[in-house]
Amino acid sequence: MPYDMHNLKEVLSLVLPLVRIIEDVADQQLSGFSALIKFVPLISKIGPALRDLKDIPLEFADLTEAERVELKAYVSELLDLKDDNVEATVEQVLHIVVDLSQLFQSLQTVRVPVKV
């Protein structure tokens, strides 16, 4: 059964904005109360993000090339850190992780004979 990337996107839509809030708090640009106010809109995303968490590895392993491209663009759109060098590095790491899904798919088709 093919999987879409609905759950992956739900988790990313929660995690990536949370990373931005944490960055602001770490830079002391947000107080605890201000961070809480920025966190409130994310509360509604917690349930959907966690509801089908078990499907994420299946979705990830089933990504098509078009979905990989779409997911990379989605990450780049959501991730907007103040330090452009850090943002570029994080995006590169996330892109590599997405690309690894292709390797996982290839490895699933390889059968290694077991000698007894």
C-alpha cells in the first residue's frame, strides 16, 4: 500500500516552528511568556502530529522522487532561522535525511542469502 507524506508534514509543521521558538528563547529575544504566546498556535498541531506517528517511518520509506523534492521544499519553507549559516546546515542535513529514504527503498529490495 503506497503512503503519502501527510503525517510527515504534520510532524514537521509542529517541530520546525518549535525550533524557531527555541532559537528565539536561546537568543534571549523572547521571554518565557512571549514564547508561550508563540507556542499557543502550535497546540492544535500536537494531536494530529502524534496521532499516526507510527506511520512516519512507512511514509518516509515510501517517498517517491517527486515527494522528496516536495518535502525538501516544505522544510525550506518552514525553517526560517536567524543565522543563515545554521539554517543552511540544518536544511542540508534534513535534505540528506530525505535522500536516505531512497537508499532505504533500495536496500529493501536487496536479499542477502543466509548461510546456515
